Amino acid sequence: MRKHFFALAAASLALTMTACGGAAEPAATTSTDTTAGAETSAPMEAAGTLTLWADENRVDSFNALGEKFLAQTGITLDVVEKPTGDVKTDFIAQVPTGEGPDLIVGAHDWVGDLVKNGVIAPVELGDKTAGLSDISMQAFTMEGSLYGVPYAIENIALVRNNKLAPDTPATLDELIAQGVASGAEFPILIQQGAEGDAYHLYPIQTSFGAPVFMTGDNGEYTAELGMGGENGAKFAEYLKKLSGEGVLSASIGGDQAKQAFLDGKSPYMITGPWNIADFETAGIDFAVLPVPSAGGQPSQPFLGVQGVYLSSKSENALLANQFLDYMTSAEAQTTMYELAGRTPALTESADAVDDEILAGFGEAGKDGQPMPSIPEMGAVWTFWGAAQISIIDGSATDPAAAWATMVTNIESAF
């Protein structure tokens, strides 16, 4: 594993406040004890403190990572726990006033809102970007600028109870027929809830060739919706079919779906790595597989990429850039994998992972795309979920018409 060492005094002559290129190694930290004739290690001089906000799911991991960073650089990482729903909103509110942290941990789909509000600064990693996977770089890039350092990738997949279904058909319709024939209470569990859940249905939707947004030649999302037209209408009709078969229900939210799977009421569940520990604790023999296609095209789940953002108003940008540089190292990325169980964004660390479950999620996400981070995405979720649940619960009698109205409403909201 590579380790990067920094000396604040030397680095201040070589780095600007917004760059994070290489720096000279610190002076030796050993001294000679002439009376004992042996070298002893002198403590590293304190170099400063950085404040980082993380939610309750990531605070422990970053506290542990901060200890390693402190040992190498003398820089203290003060990790402040914030509720999941408050990290982004509080950051946007506080940065313009000169308050807030130097760094925050969050998902890549925050990029659009954070850039629009002017609260994050671009990140300069130089040649270290070559070590990060293309998909993770794409996730944190907007209009040619990188706005965060990615460290982990996750996506949903099909989880199979091997006791209830030792093999899996090639298509979703065949899978559902298999589940019905088995006598299971639910042929497959796909969480919805009263407001719908477009995220967990997205692999099925994309298999009809109806992505949420179109992409340009550079691979970045445009503001043009891709889920209208004939392909979107076909998916809407398929939602009605799934509802009629008892596959989709507004009464099955995330908690209900997980419990039903734990209770052996279904051989299959579409879910993410966040539920795996509970399945293992329950002693279920399971496998992680790609979501079978329903519409004939590849299923493409959303990819979620986690990363660290730099405040545009940080008064410790030099130190913060040293931490961002450290986040690109194999030591940091492997440590985060070991602590949080997500696929590293650094290919060197990802290639070293020998984990059958993560490999299954990786295979399921090989055709996936990062969840859109463009500002327009904020106008999509409410209309999207509402249209889907109206089809599922039968309040929309014409699925194709309901879908077309959804598209019109989203475009008007833009």
C-alpha cells in the first residue's frame, strides 16, 4: 500500500490553497540517544485540525481513518456526527455564513445542489485520478470539474435465498413464474411504500430502454428526460402487470420487504449491501445476482458513489487537500472497505478485494450508471414515485397516460 507523507512547512511553499499536488516528505522523526546508543522515535509535531461532518452510518469509519491520518501527518481529523438528513442541508445553510466544516462525507448525487449553491470547491488530484475507477470519477464530475474524492461504490442487486431457489431464470417474468410455482407468499420482494420507490424499480425500467435522463457524448447526463415515449409507456404497462400478479404493493415498504425475506416468505429480494449483515446474522444461505431483464435490454441499476467534499469557504484548505490526497491512497480506500463493506473506488484496492458478496453486487452493477447529480434531478423524484404508485395501486386506470402526464409535469418543473 502506498503511504503519502506531508510536511506542512515544506508544503506551504509548494502548494496553493486549492491544489493538492505532491509535497516533500517531512523531516526524519528519529533522534539519537547518545547515552543509550539507540534511536528513539520523536512524536510528530501537531500540524493543525480539520473538521469533517459525517452521518451516523459513517462516523465510526472516519474516526478510525482519522487516527491513521493523524499518525502520518500530525493533522487531527475532528469528525462530527450529523443526522443523515441534515448533513447536506446544514452545510448549504452554514457555509455562506463562514461556518460549517472543512469537509463533508456524502453521496455523489449531492454535487448538483452543492455546486449550484457555491458551497464546494473543485478538487485537483493531478495524476492520482488515474487510479480511481472511471465510473466513480464520472459520478463526481460536473462540467469538466471534479468536485469530490470518491472512495466507495454501491448498487442494488437481486438477492436469492438458495434454499428456496437453487437457480435463477434469465428473465424477470420467468423468475416470477418460478416463485409462484414454488408456493412462496411473494414471488419476489421489491419495496415500494405509500410514495413509491423508483430507485428499486430502476433496473427494471432501464431494461425497457427508458433511462431517467439522456447522456451526452462525454457520458455526462443532460437535462433531457429519457423515460418518455414508447419505451416509457411499455414500462408503465409492465408496472400494472406486476401489480396484478401481486409482485408490487404500496403496503410493502423497505422494512416489510426485509422482514419477509428474513422470514423465508420469498426466494428473491431486490436490495442493496446495507441489508446483507442482517441476512448473514439470520443464517440465510444466499447469493447476489444481477436483476434479470424484463424489457429485453440490460438492467442498469443506479450506482451510488460515496466521497468527500471540500468546503469552498474552508480556512484550512491546505490541510484539507492533504486529507483529500490521502483519500486516494490504497491504505485509505482499503481501510474504508474493511470498515464499511463497500467496493473501493480505487481500482488497486477494489482488485484486491476477495469477497463473493461484493463481487455479486459488482456484477449486478457492471452496466449501471451513477445516479444523476444534475440539479434537475431534484424535480424528478416526487412525480416519478407518485406516478408509479398510482399505477401500482390502480388509481391510474391508464398507465401509459399517467406516465405521459408524469413526464410533462417533470419537464414543467424544470
